[in-house]
Amino acid sequence: MRQTRIVPWPQLLGIPLNVIMFLFLMVLGWGSVHGFFAHPVRVGVVAVHLAMIPVMTLATSGRSRGVASAPDWKPFFPLLVFHSLFTAYVMPYMDARDLWVLPGGDATRWIGLTLLATGASLRIGPMLTLGRRFGSTVAIQPEHTLHTRGLYATLRHPSYLGILLMDLGFAGVFRSVVALLLLPLVVWMFVRRMDVEEAFLVERFGDPYRTYMGRTARLLPGIY
């Protein structure tokens, strides 16, 4: 009989609070609650994030280091914090004041929301598929096995592709020129993270993972 997994209380509280704080900073950056929620695209951004909370909180292992883990690339989390703060506060701040904004007006915003929602789906899809094997640290969880079906039959890192699409989406939603200029930095961050993750999985699973790497793309089939 399968034992029900109990979600640790730091994860149960921490993930929802992090998302809510992220959204709060967006409203703060915009400058007013009424102004932020006056546009349906920004309401959509909030709705997408709220919908992600139950999956991120209940379906994954959060920051658990499981039975074995690898040290992360040291600059990754400091850069991730900078990236999150820029996205949550600076993008809305600049958009509300028409600073360094992309052309296209509302069309740009709606394209951004479409990319954001697509990226969010790619982000939470692997969480639902992998369950407790999915975590924000590079780790092996108890009874961890390789998953090579579904999206993983083609891509090794669909969740990271989701993050990058979300990043493009935020750039569109908040019409941010600076976000597009910083996108190569974001891609580089996740390339380094994938290097760490794949080296760890080769160490843990050996030839089966090497074979899997040989027949799949990291992010984009036929390209990378």
C-alpha cells in the first residue's frame, strides 16, 4: 500500500508565500493596486501564478536534497534572486512609467501573456509528471528513476524551456526592452544549471543517461 507523502511545512508555507510576495512586488512596482489590475493582461499574470501554487507546493519535493545531491553552480541562486527581483519590481515600474518599453502596445502585452501561459504549462507539466522526483535542487529522491516518456522523450529540460518562455512572456506583458537585453544572461544561467544537473545524472545513472542524452535535445529539438 502506497504511503501518503506529507509535505514539509516549510514547503507548504514557503512556496505560496514566495509567489504571493512576487506578485505583491509587481503591484508595488506598478505603483497602485487599481492601476495594476486595470488591465486584463496583468490580471492574467496573477491568475497564472495563483494556478501554479498548488502544483509547485503539493506535487514536488521543493528544496529537498533527497538521498544524494550536487552542489549548484555558485552564482546560480544569487543571479536567480536578481532576475526575480528585476522581473517582479523593475519591469512593472518601468512599464507604468513608459521607460524603455517595446512597441506594439496591447498586442505586445497579449503576446506576452500567451508566451507566459505556455511557459507556465511547460513548467508545471514536468512537476505533475515527475512528482516528488522534481525539485528546485539538483538531487536524487528516494526510489528515483529516470523518466524518458512524454515531453522527456524529446527534451531533457522542458521545465527550463518553460522558464525561458515565461521570461519572454514577462518581457511582452511589461513591454520591457531591458528584459530582452538581459535574456542572454538568463539563458546562460540555465545552461550552467543544466551542465551541473546532467553531470550529476550521468554520475548517478551512468550509461542509460548517456544514451538518453544522445537521442534528445536539451531545450529545442534539432537546435540545442
